[in-house]
Amino acid sequence: MRCGLILGTTYSFKNKHTLPTDRPLIVVTNHQSMHDIPPVTWFLRKHHPKFVSKKQLGRGYPSVSYNLRVGGSALIDRDDKKQALRAISKLGKYIEKHNRSAVIFPEGTRSRTGHPKPFKAIGMKLLMKNAPSALIVPISINNSWKMLKYGSFPVGLGNRISLEVHTPFKVEGNLDELVLRAEKAVKSGVNSFK
């Protein structure tokens, strides 16, 4: 985030809710770029966020790769569904046992235009099944896609990245309905839908 400040990037985190530290959290957010990860990590640091991430990010990105590899995140192989399901289930059990938070981007891949893609339910449902005492915390991220609008270089200048936390809710009832509820909350705060 400090490197972003050099580029004129500003960050805002809007949260009207008290997020507990004595129970697990499943953070559900849209995904616009790799620049989503540092502000989520920073602003939710007291909740020890762990990410569901593609295994390719486990190498080649200074500090990000290291934290994903050794910090307890679930690195999944998109070509090996069984491995991916095991890794997500393991993360769910971990956050349930240690009252940590899991961050998942249910779109499956980043949006290159800021407009969210449909949510894929399987990862969220696995986390909910393995962390039944968790709170679902929907977060909308805006404008981080502009950092990579031109590819890896040049990096976008003067962007205003914002994160907004929506009303958390318990893992109760039909899991498909909970996924839809989270998706609706996340998309309600994304600028391209306003």
C-alpha cells in the first residue's frame, strides 16, 4: 500500500459494523486486481485474514507470494478440482478452530473492467460447511482494477481504491440463499452497478 501512495493512490475503508475477533469470519468480496489483497490484509489485520488464491500467486510476487505460502492461505490448482476442494475445506476448518478470517473472491478470477462477474458458489459453500460458526462479511471493492488498466506497466496513477463493508450475517439456513445474499450485498456497493 505504501508503494501505491507513491503513485498517488488513496485508500478508504468504510465499515459501520463491529466485526468480532472471537469467531471466524468468511469475507466475501469482488475481485478487480492483485491490488485488492494488500488493503484487505491491512484493514482486517486484527482478524488474521487468509486467502483462497490460485497456486500461481504462491511464487513470483515479493511479499504477497511469501505471505500466501506460509501464512495459512489456501493455494488452489484450478486444473485439479479435488485439490482445490481439499484446500478450501482445510482453510474452513482452520478458521473455525482458530477464529481467523478467510477471504474468498467468488467470481473465480478478477474483473478487468470493475464490473463483477457471477459468483461461483462452491468455494463459499465449502467454507460455510467447515466453519459453521462464522459470520459472512460482504465487502465491495472499487477502482483497484484501474491500477492494472494498461497491464502490468504502466501502473495506473492517482486511483482512489475504496472498500465498503456491508452488514455481516450468520451461516444459517440454505447455503445457496446465503451465497446469493452475499453476492447481492457485494454488488450493491460496486460503482459499475450504480
